[in-house]
Amino acid sequence: METNAALLQRCPEPLDLGVPDHWQHPGRARPAPLAPAPAPAHDHPDILSTPVPLFVVPVGSTPPHGPGTGLSPDICPDLNGHSRATLGAASRSRLLARLPDRVSAAMAAACHWELYGTRGLLIVACGEDARQMGFSVESVRTGASLPHTPYEVLTDQEARTAAGSPGAEQERLVTRFWVRKDAALQAVGGGLSLAPERIEAGFPGDRGTVLVPGPQGLEVPVLVRNFTFSAAYEFAVATPEPLALTPSFAYSVR
């Protein structure tokens, strides 16, 4: 289980990137502007990307700087894939009442939001533009005797790359390849109707184009980006090309 304090210790950079110290807003005021993520290197400089607000909310024990969220780390996977439309009214009210004010205020103001979760971590994507993007987050179990994410989701090349890496990094690579595929499939609306082992996502670095099989033998190019906010998780964001959308992060940990 990753608590807020543990995430703060493991993260090489401050999690409150672009977030004011006083993130508690009386009366659930409008959240402050979020800090945009860096634009992809191949983006045209004259094209202005539309920011999509994302909140990263560690869920666990009481953090040192304030009360916890009141949510169990085990509830995060159950919320994965839910949106404002699919989460029941009672569950939606309970969730909003237990998230940090900054997050719940943004969700209440947004006409659409989506949830992505793994044990101990919840990611909230706000706004209509979130419908055109794909997101995937998974915890990394380093040191496990076998990868928690099955090798069956990988292509032959990806499996060879993972198998040839040091033992401590195998789980991370397998998980990284998987979240890339999952996010890319969500971005084109395919879900798991397509076999993930048909998608090559073993590109080096933290961004690359993934080709998702489409109708009539066509392939849909999808820009996939990995973001690291903790060594305990792998997180990927996918956008069908050439849509000019980019995640804009606010890390809520206090």
C-alpha cells in the first residue's frame, strides 16, 4: 500500500507541481489554473494544445499534513473506468465528499469526468476533451518472482526486451508496455475488443506513436506518453493523432 507520505518520499520531484500551498478553498471555490505538461517534441510550434485537467490523488493512510481522503486504497480499482454518467448518484456523492476540495470542486464544475484507479491511487480526468483521450495506471510490484502483468499482453519483441532486462526492471517494463496499450485502445474506443499483443508499444523513451488496428485493415496512429510521478506506478496517456490535446496536471496530496 502506498500512502501519501510514502509517495512523497519516493517521488524525485514535488508532487504539488503548479498547485498553491493553500489548496483548500472555502466554499469549494473554482480551482486555480493547472500547470500544462510539456508539449511533445514533434508537435508543430504554431499549434496550441488544449489542456485536459488531470488530478492525481494518492489514497491511503492519513498524510502528515492533513486528514486522509476517507477512502480505502482498495476502492480505487473498483472506480477504474467509471465516469460521471456511469457512477451512481449515491456513490458519486460519497466520492465527492471524500476527495480533496480542489478535486471535488473541479469535478462538480465539469460536465464530464472519468476515473482511473489502481490500488492506492486515483486519477481524475475532467472535461469533455477527456472523452477523446485514453488513460491507464497500474501499480508496479518490483522484486516479484514473476511479473504481475502477464507476458501474454506483449508482442514477441516486447517480451524479449523485458526478458533481457535486469530482474528488478522486468515488472516495470511489462507494466509500462501494458499501460501504453491499454491507454491507446481506450483512446480509439476499442477497449479490450482488440488483443493487446497485436499492438507494438515497446518504443524507447517516454513518448511514441502506437498503431492500433482499425476497420478495413487501417491502422490508427495514437500518441502515447508516459508520466512518472512515483516509482510505485506506471501511468500512460494516449491521444489519437493529430488531435492537439495534452494532459494538464495538478497533484493533490495534502
